[in-house]
Amino acid sequence: MLDLPGLDSRLKAEIAENGVCIVTINQPKRRNALSLAMWQGLADIFSHASAAREIRSVILTGAEGDFSSGADISEFDDLRHSAESAAFYDAENDRAVEAIRRCSKPTIAAMSGCAIGGGLSVALACDFRVADPSLRTGIPASRLGVLYSIVDCQLLYDRLGATSAKEILFSGRLFGLEDATRLGLVDRVADGDQYGFDVAHAFALECAMGAPLSVQGHKAIFDAIEAGELENRRVDLQILIDRAFDSEDYAEGRRAFAERREPIFKGD
């Protein structure tokens, strides 16, 4: 388990084989709804994972068959009852989403069961989304009378485009796997006797086998492109490129290619 003092007990984070970090939302009696403390915990976990050398990729999943039913509405009367309290709550929500989105390691959401509202937001913040046929997903904000945050709307637009984002928010309905794939919410589908986690784990291992400086550098470049910051960050990104070419991992990659074996990368 990751050593993060004060982490909410309803979140689990452990480093498994080959540096794959598995983060589990663990409140199954409430279909893995996210409390304010859990939003804050997710931000801390992904910030830690972003900086930890031993972590190569991250899977976000939910316990006992559901990904997450979203924000824990039972807290709203106390913690989100006015514009002022909602602004604080949404800022903590946004901090978690941004920590996932800006994590330097490849992130994969393993989705099954319900992935609703804020649960879908954290999945969309990941680089990839894998789902199985049990998926039911959507954002019922219009059915609750609330307005999605600017960060979450931007994330929907960036991932799906305006038409799909509007369909999800305007209708407020839940979608099965077929429609979720049509809308662009799902990248990979687990079928037959596979579960979303199995496919996500295999892909996370594949990502973890790459040279860390290469994988993280590519992610940084694509993040800059997506954010429209490529020109402003061009010098910093070139430093990442140069660092990779000067690394021991690049030398190891060349040796392994010549020797016809799998390379052993260390992130140096």
C-alpha cells in the first residue's frame, strides 16, 4: 500500500508487479460514491504517483463491480447547500480531476457497473477507459438541477467533442456499453469472460514495460498539445527529449535491440 498519512480508508492504492499502481475506490455499499474526503484523497494519490519513480502506470477502478456512482449526494445538505459551499466542494473535485489528468504516468480507468456523474469525470481524466458489458454511465446533472463545473465541461469537450458532450449533459440519461462506445466514452471493450479490470491491467503492464523517460515525455508533449500550450512549453519539452537521448535507458534499448532481447529499463 502507498504510505500516504491521513488517506481516507475508503481508498486503496498499492503498487503491484512491474510498477503498476492500482487505485481502488472502496465504498461498495454506496456503489463507490465519492465523499469530499475521498475527492481530496484521490488528488493526493495521483500527485504522489506522478512523482514516484517506482510507479510506471496507474489503474483506477472500483470495488465489487461498480466503478463509481459519483459524488456522495448524502453530503450535499451539509457540504454543498449554497453557492459558497458548492464553490469549495467543486474546487476540491476539480483538484482531484486535474491531479489525475496531469499525472505524469499513463492512467487507465477500468470501468464496470455504474460510472456516473463524478465517477465518469475521474474516468475521463484518465488517459484511457476500458469497460465491460455491465457498464452504465452518464451525467445526470440536469436531472438534479446542478450545473457541471467548468473543469468538468472542458474535460468532456476535450475528450468527446461538443456534440457528444451536449448529448450527455442535456439528456442526463444513462448509457450502456454500446452507446458509451459510440459517444467516445470507452476506448477498449472487454467481452466474453473478460472484465474491464483484466483488459486494463494487461494494458497497464504493456505501458509499464516502456522506458519511463520516453513514456512520460510523450505524455507531456500530448498534454501540452491538448492544452494549447505547445509553443509556450517547447523549450521544456525539448529538455525532456534531450534527456531521453542522453539516458542510460536509451543505451540499454540499443543494446537490447542488437542482442535481440527485451530491454530492462530503470528510468535513468
